[in-house]
Amino acid sequence: MSTDLVIYQEEYKTLEDVLRRLRVDSNARAIFLIDKNGQQIAAAGEIDQFDTTSLASLTAGNVAATDGLAKLIGEREFSVLFHEGQQDHIHISIVGKRAILLVIFDDRSSLGLVRLRVKRASGEMEAVFEQMANRATEAEAAASSASPFAEITDEDIDALFSE
Amino acid sequence: MTFINYANKEINCKIVYYGPGLGGKTTNLQYIYDKTALESKGKMISLATEADRTLFFDFLPLDLGKVRGFTTRFHLYTVPGQVFYDASRKLILKGVDGVVFVADSQEARMDANVESIRNLEENLEEHGFDLRKIPYALQFNKRDLPGVVPLDQMYRMLNYKREPTFEAVATTGVGVFDTLRAVAKLILKDLRQSATG
Ligand SMILES: Nc1nc2c(ncn2[C@@H]2O[C@H](COP(=O)(O)OP(=O)(O)OP(=O)(O)O)[C@@H](O)[C@H]2O)c(=O)[nH]1
Ligand SMILES: [Mg+2]
């Protein structure tokens, strides 16, 4: 079973910095980092312009379907997807084992530029994910003793549904 | 796979509605969507055929409020129930935290219910999950129809591990929130369990 994804302030900041830089370097409209199950991890750029939750879920669905196709024809994965629109285009790539990078760009940028910049940024993000994975295995016990959920009561849970 | 973000103080969980075709999975989500306050829900996405059968999934993000200062968000998905969409069902189970099984109470659908539970068991296994361990709730839907199978009979046939079980009429909302609440609670208790070790 896959372990839970836990992200801390510092890692989050690093990822956001990478996204922000990537967005400037690639001249993109917006950039989203999404986990393969469809939850947004971080974002940068004109994020107010988009329904980010839907975007994350559909992107993950898209990647999952494409992964399924890849396996059917004996490929491990298709590492890049590109959808070309009239004005806006979408570049989707896999980062590490469990994340997806979604870049939305228009004609102020180009596919070549996006591809180039994504490659570099992916390396940096993979390093962060590796660090997260190591931390998860090493210090799982230590981290979980500080988990807010150790203290959850039945009343807390009931309160969620009280309205 | 729960996603806990300490930077944003958010926790995200994934609930999948499973069950045979036309059992009422999409109707459950639609009812939840209709009855949830605007500020607590996102857009509902339905990837469906022209005839309104689920083709890939329905998706509904829900904010249930805060636990211990953490915004608790549930992502609800349905699978396509039609047998030949098995590849898609498998994909959607990825990273699931809890499952709701929506059974159709009509006599003619009992075999389909049984087959779908077996299919769920298998597909969970492929992702390394175990139906015996995962947070799980069972719903007997379409109780409004005439001549449905009696409850105790359905229970004997479909209940897997004494999971919380509810009668429902998804079209009018009977039992819909009870079912959701039950599985959400099991998920949060699971989180507590794994946090305390
Ligand atoms: N009478 C009655 N009809 C219901 C009930 N719940 C759902 N239906 C109807 O059953 C039909 C199928 O419901 P859906 O929610 O689309 O079924 P589904 O499980 O999503 O089906 P797939 O997407 O094919 O897997 C619709 O016409 C619903 O209106 C119920 O409790 N009672
Ligand atoms: Mg459906």
C-alpha cells in the first residue's frame, strides 16, 4: 500500500519556489504540481483564473488513462502529454514517481521553451520528493508522535458532520 | 492515500463509490452536491456517456470543516459500474482511503451486486489494498421500488465484514449522508490509528 503523502512547510516552500521560477523562465500562465491521485500539491501563476480542484482531478484522470494505454502497448509510461488549443496549451509531465506537473501556456511561450524549462525544474523537484520519501521512512515514528491526528476524539469527528 | 499538507494545514482523503451499473452511485453524489452549501463544495465533474452512464468517473470535492485546525477535505469519486469498464475502475481505486458500495436492491440485480463486490476485492488487491482492512460502508439502494429483496437476505448475501450498512433511496436522499458520514468516520479513525501507531 502506498504510504500517505505528508508535506511540511519547508518542502512546500521549496516546491513553490521552483514552480514560481519555472513559471517566469517558461513564460507560462500557470503551473500546477499535482499528486497522481488528483490532489493539488502546489501552484504558481494565474491560479485564480482556474478551477484548480477540477483541474487537478482531471489531470490525474488523464494521466491515469494514458498510463493504462501505455501499459497496454508495453510501454512503462508516456512521460509527456501535450494538448494544443486555440490560445492556450497544456503540457503535462511526470515528476518522480508520484507527481504530475501541469503547465498552462499561451503564445507568449512555446512548446520548446516549456519543455526545456520543465526538464530542469523537474530535477529540482525530484530532489525534494526524494527527501520527503527518505524522511517518511526514517522518521515515521517521530513524525507521527507529533501528528495532530493522534489526538483526534470521536467528538472531533462528529463535529465535522454537525451542520 | 491521505495527503496531509502541514504548510496549508489541509488533509485530503479519497472516497470511491463502487457497485454495479445503474445502482445509483452517481445519484448519491448528485444528491450530496445538491444539498451541500456552496462554500463547502467544488464543482461536480461527470465524465459520462450521452446516455448519462458514467464513462470514467464522477468527482465531487467536499470540505467538511476543521479537525484539530486542519481543513478536512474529501474527494468523492464514482466508478463506472458497467462490467466492461474494468480498466477504468482499477485506475480510480488508486490511492483510495475508503469505499462505499452501492448495491441495487432489485432481485434481478443480486448477481450483479455479488459480482461487483468480488471485482472490488480483486481490484483493491491489485493496488495492495485489502477490503477486509479498508474503511468501508455498504448501502442498499432503491428501497423505494416495489418487490425489493428483504434486508436480512441482502445483508447475508452482501455484507462483507459487518461494515456499517444503510438502506437508501438515493433519488430522494434517504440514507445518502448517513452512508457518507459512516465511511468518513472510519477514515478519520484510521488516521488516528496510524498516528498513534
Ligand atoms: N427508484 C429509484 N431509482 C434510483 C435510485 N437511485 C438511483 N436511481 C435511478 O437509477 C438510474 C441509475 O442511477 P445512476 O446513479 O446513474 O447509477 P450508477 O450507479 O452511477 O450507474 P453507472 O454510472 O452505469 O455505474 C437513474 O435513472 C437513477 O435515477 C433509487 O434509490 N430509487
Ligand atoms: Mg454513474
